[in-house]
Amino acid sequence: MEKSSFVLVFGETPVIKVLDFLLTFDSFDYSIGQISKETETKWESVENALKFLISKGIVKKTRKLGKAQLYMLDKEGELTKLLKEIDFRLSRFFIENEMKKQTLRH
């Protein structure tokens, strides 16, 4: 899987990988197991990352599905709004740089 611009800039720590996943797929809620699988991060690391992100108001618990607690990005949080803007600007920066490289090659 290709690394996102967010991960390229901030690294591949469990918190960043979980945050990047939830920023990218912000329309749904996910269990720890789903996030663990999609981010290729250990279950325990995802659980710790979620606790941290919840404490910052970036992620929220949504509902239970069977025994699994589901989580999603807290889109109303001020910090989340800033992170989404940073994510958007980083993506635009990398796209524009790639386009400049493509133009210079031709």
C-alpha cells in the first residue's frame, strides 16, 4: 500500500497510522480489529492509539456492534478540523510537486 502524504510527513507510529486511516475513511466507524487489520498495526497498539486520540478529542466511541466497540473521527472537534485541513494541504502539496516534476520531464 502506498503511504499517504500524512504518513510521509509525520511517520509511521501507531497513532499516526490510526489517525491517517480515520482521516481518510471518516464516514464510517470501525472496531479495533478492523483498524488493526487495515493499518497493519498490532491490536494493543491500536487500542492505545485510540485512547490517546480520544483524550485529545479527535476520535470518539460511536456504538457497540456485538461485543466490539466502534470508533470514528470526531468531525466536530476543533483539533480534528485542523488535522483535516493539514491533511488536505499536505496532499495538495505532494500532488503539486509531482505535477511540477512531470512537467519538467516533458
